[in-house]
Amino acid sequence: LMILEPVTGTAWEYDQAVNRAKTLKESGDVQGASKELLDAVQMNPDGFQGWYNLGSTLIEGGMAEEGEAALKESVTKAQTDAQLSDALYNLGDAAFDGQRYEEALNYYKESLLRDPTRKDAQYNFSRAYERLQQQQQEQEQNQDQQQDEDQEQQEKEDEKEPPKSDKDDPQKENPEDDNSKDKQDQQDQSGQDGDQNK
């Protein structure tokens, strides 16, 4: 098992790591950027920029769950409304991409409360609202369709089975009737035997 050495560094080294990560990310090296940012958050676990950039970079690299966790961490480290608005906005995007539209709406709303001038959050809030409505309609349609299919299936099964009545179904005869027939047969046989013995 490989144990990562704790990374320590000055504020300057932390800033350098964050800046190197930005450059790597812009050049398309998401993995390299992520490593720099992991180092950065170890150097300064209370720094907003490291967690925020780590979250965005991990999401871009296809690691949505880890990225969201880092962004949530950045929310707790934010020192200004602008930082908080950015982190909440990115969490909204992550929820939107995961088709969790109700959650996305809440993040965009929180982002707008911190910075009401954000056009991107206003736009994405509207998109998330539309998608949520669409999703709910589809769910209702699917439920209706499922109910219709269940009803059709039940009707087909009902058609296959003939109507039940004592006359049509020989299995439904009264067991006493069978016994009385057997007794009658026995009496008939004994009567015949008696005639032969005479």
C-alpha cells in the first residue's frame, strides 16, 4: 500500500501549484492539473482556490463524485460572496449534468442569492427548471403507460381463462356426488352378484 507523503509548502508555493494546475488544465492535461491541486490542498487545506479548482478539474476529468466533494469543501472555505457564488454555481452544473435538476435549481438559487447579477446562473436556473418539468412529465407518462400495460396484460389474462361455472368445469363437481355414484355402483354390483348366486 502506497502512502502519500504529506505535502507542505508556503503560501507562495501553494499559489504556484494552483497556477501550474491552471496552465496544465488549459493545455488539456486534466490528470496533471488534478495532481498539482491535490498537492495544493494538502499544503493549504483551508484555501478556497485549491478546493474550488480541484473540484472543477475532477468533474472535467470525468470524476463527478470526487469533484462535487471537493466543490462542497470549497463552499466551506469561501471567504467572499463571489467565491461562494462560484462554488455553488459549479455544484449546480454538476447536479444538472447528473440530471438531478431539483438539486441544480437549489444550487443556482443559492448562487444567485450571493450574486444576483450572474447571468449564467439565471440562464442555467431556467434550463434546470424546464428540464425538471420535462422530467416530471416523462415520469407521469411512464407511470400512465405502465398502468395501461398492466391493465392490458390483465385483460389478456382474463380473456384466456373461460368464465368459471360449475357446469363448465368438471373439477368443480361436488365430492359428495362422486361418493354417491360409487355407492350406487357398488349396490348395482352387489345386486347383480346376488342374482348370479341364486
